[in-house]
Amino acid sequence: MGIFRFFVCLFLLLLSSASFAVDIDNDGLFSLSSEHSCALDDTGVVCWGYNYHGQTTVPSLSNPRQVSAGGYHNCALDDTGVVCWGSNGDGQINVPSLSNPTQVSLGRFHSCALYSIGVFCWGRNDYGQTTVPALINPTQISSGSYHSCALDDTGVVCWGQDGQTYVPALSNPTQVSAGGYHSCVLDDTGVVCWGQNNDGQIDVPSLSNPTQVSVGWAHACALDDTGMVCWGGNYHGQTDVPSLSNPRQVSAGGFHNCALYDTGVVCWGYNSDGQTAVPELTFTFDEDDTDPNVTSAVLDIDANGSFDALTDGLIIMRYAFGLRGDKLINSAIADGAVRTNADDIESYLQSLVPGF
């Protein structure tokens, strides 16, 4: 159960990524701003880097499940709901009343949450970034610098500053990541980006079966079959990916990135305030989970005999963001699977994480 919780939080934090609200979000449990970083580990939420506004001074939290870093503020999702701290010059940490919030994503001076009746945003609204349009069954949100995006039954919807909100034609999008002045989506064709392109941040390079994208201020990174690929602005070496053994997750911050790989976590790029200096983090696994064969069995969601990131991992990712039914399992069932229908898979996931 310990390692499953780890991966659920990992996907949740990663996929709610944005340039000032990059979760790895949602939710390798990191959320990166331009000058500070936050992580969710077994001890709770840990933040490091620039702290002028108290953004790395984490308040008391009750069983936190997600953390998102904004420009100079952070928010976490815990048993009490959404808790925010740090700069409040625009009311970005004044959390409204929310019923059953399931995800939070922060922009530079605003915050958004996914909850029981849709999406609510608060804080600075000079570009309409907190004026949420009509959405149909939203399942994921991602807040950029001055804009926000949501994934719902119609596809991807963005609002706020012009340019970033003009969503191109997409084919079955499954993840959206809002950046500084651009956004990227993972869909059936691969990675599609739009918005400002002064540093080539929307010029997606050739990727081999990408499974994740995370957007920074003027750059983006993707995880594919070759490993990790980053492109766009490289002022601080943020697109110079270090040597990584089997990278599993990546999160793009303002001008730095963090990645989870076989031997742990590494961050690189801009380090003006120690935002890439990863502190000691604690991940405690159950005794049975120390056996990789047991771990593989637990994470073998479709029960085909092995854990595969492109099938089981994709199902976990989708489940974390509320996708159910055919949307949960479409093109994500491996050959030889025993659990092949959505009801069986949902029941199995629910048994691993009751109440999630």
C-alpha cells in the first residue's frame, strides 16, 4: 500500500503542472515555483528555497494528499480541505468554502481548485484567470502564470490572458499543463503546445510515445520511451537533462526541473535560492513492498502479470484525476489482462486507496 500511495500522489501532483504550479503536482512528489520547491513525502509537505513570504514555512496539515506551488504561495489538499500559505497580496491564500475538493493548482498570483461542483479560482483576476467559464464534468485543472486550463468532457478549456487560451484542435486529450505564457497537452497524437514561442517552447521535438508533459516558464519537458526530453528557454540549463536511469516523472518549474528516477530525485537549472538543493525526503514502504515482485503485483492494475507504465501507470494517472468508465481504460489494457472492464478496475483501485 505504501508504494501505491506514493505513485498515486506522484501522478496527481505531476499532472496538475504549471509554470508556477507544477505538481509532481499534480503532485518525485514535487511542486515547483520559480524560486522555491515543495515535496510531499511520508512526513508531510516539505518546502525549500526562497522564503521571503513564508512560502517554505509549512503550516500544520492533516494527512496531506497534494501540494501545489504558486508564485510566492502554496496550497495543499488535506483532510480539512484546501490549506494555503505564503504571499497574500491578491487574496490568493484566502480559500473559499469548497465542498469535497479533490485537486488544487496555483498560478503566479491566483489559485484554483477542483471540487464537487466544478472548478473555483480566487486571487488576482487582471486577465480573467479566476473567471471560470462553463465546464462539463471537469477532471483536471492546471494554472499557469496568468491563465488556467481544465480538462473536461469537451476536451481542454483555458481562460485568462489571451494567446494561451486559444486551444488548438486536439485528439482525445488526457493531460494539460499550463505554463508561463504557453500550455501543452498530451493527446493521441503526442504532445501539442500553444501560446508564446519566443524561446521555442511550443516547438515540440520528436518524441517516442510520450506519456507525460510538464510546462515551465518558457520551457517544457516530456517523458517518453527514450527517457526525458526538455526544450525551450535554457537560460539556466533547465533543458540540459542530466543522466538519469529509468526516469519516471518530471516536473518543470519556473527555471528549474525535478525528476524521479531509479536512484532517487534530482533537480537542475536555476538555483538562486537553493530551489534545486533537494533536502532529505522520507518514503517509508510497507514490509511487503520491499519485494519488487510484490510491488509489481500491487501495481499490476489490469492483472496481466506485470506492472507497465504505459498501461497500469496510465490507469493510475487517469484514476487520480477522476476519469472513470471507458475514459479510465481506453487503450490502457495490456494483452493478457484479467481485469479488462472499468468496473473491475475501479473496484481494485478503490480497494487499494479507500475513499480516494
